[in-house]
Amino acid sequence: MSVFALKLIAVASMFIDHLSYVARLSGVLSRGDVYTLGRAIGRAAFVIYCFLLVNGFDKTRDRKKYLERLVLFAFVSQIPFTLAFTSANFAGFSETAFSFAPRAMLPLLLPFFVYFLYVCEKRFKPSLLALAAAFAVTGMELTVRGYRLLDSDLNVFYTLAVSIALMLFFEYLLSEGRRWPKALLIAAAIAAELWLLQKRADYDFLGVALILTLYFCRRAGKLPMLAVIVLWSIAEYGASWQYLVGALAALVPLALYNGKLGLRMRAAFYVFYPAHLALLALAFILLTRT
């Protein structure tokens, strides 16, 4: 099974999960067997994406550009994510026409984030603008015409981006050209970003833990990586056998992974995330507010 096939399975799983969740938030779907089944099917998506992230980190030609893409789509996805996953957006019109609230911590953390991701850069790059924008929206709350567009919760691309940044940090520590003063500054940036993720981004610390554990055992072969996924799934979903079974179902396609790339449609898979959230939000807002 190729990378392309794994991505198709993850995308289908994620869409079913998000469809069920947004339908529940909007009141169209009640909490019952159909909702639980949809959410259970969706548990496989994150596991597959984490595996692919570590696999892509090893095989990509430019790891920094890999990180830049994740940061860019973290920014692009944040408004669709908030719009789709905020129950108030489906509850009827609000009297609030416009509200904007920046958080005081933003000016303190932004320099850490910029320095960390571009610690080796000697010149300005356009991607710095995407980086600054992606970080800025994490410190804002925005409501327009009664619709919440930005909130405290963060989309999964933030979890993935910080995980890639952490892997780059460990690669730097193992490199011969490392400098400890620079390493300490990077460590400070990591601490700031992990604090930002705490209880705010999808899967937060547990998601980062899964990715890093897969990263550290990736050289040992596929079997240890699958064992890590089993242990993580039990820790994350042990209280719900349906969700646990859904997460463990990802082991089947991952065990069949053949190391081949398959059809190249990288951009389409990145775009799908914000696009499907925007479409789900629009569809259910129209359904519940008309």
C-alpha cells in the first residue's frame, strides 16, 4: 500500500469524523450509535497522518520547506476550523456584530517562534509572513456578524508543525555543527510552543508524544512503530472501546505500507483540510439558520 493510498484512507476517515462532529454540534445529528460510529471511524485518521509525517520527515528533500507548508496551512485552516467546530455558529444569530480580542502573551512568544523556525536563515523570506500570520491568529479571538471566526482552539496543523520543529531540534542536537547557546535558545522556543499547544491544539501533548515516539523508533522497523501506535491508542482511547477499535483499525493499512509513494497529489491533500471544514461549516450553517 503506497503513501497515496494511506492518505486516501486518512482523508476518508477524517471526513467521516468531522461530518459526524459538525452534524452533532449543529443539532442535526443526536448523540447515538450513528454519531459514535462516525467518530470511531475517524480515530484512524490522526494515527495514519502521524505515521506519514514521520515517514515524510525522513524522505523529504527539504525538511524546512516541509515545516513551512505545515505552518502555512495552519494559518489557512484556522478560520474554517473555528467556524466548523464552534457550536455557537449553529445556534442562531448573535447580537455581536464584531468583536476582536488579542491576547497579551502574543508579543512575548512571537520572537521565540520566529527565531526557532528560522534559526539558520540569514535573509528575509516570504514564508516569514506566513509564519508570523500563523502565530498571530493563535493569540486572537474574532467574531464577525455573530459568527466566531477565531478562538482559543487550534487546528491539527499546529500540532503537526510543532512536532516537525521538535524533530528538527533533535536532528540539530545530533549534528556535528551544533552550538550550545543556539541550542538553548531553540529549547526556550520549544518550551514556548509547547505551552501554546497545551489543551488548545488537536491532540495537544499526546499527539506530539505519538509523533516523537514514532520518530525515535523509526529506525527499528515497522513493527516497533505499530506497537507504539497500539500503546498510544490504549492511552488515548482506553475509556471507549469503539474509539479504541477505530484507532487500532489504522494498523491494517499501515502494516500493508510498501514504502512506495504512489500518485503524487501532495497539494490536494493539504488543501482538502481547510476546504472540507469550510464546506461543512457553510452547509450546516445554511441548514440550521434557514
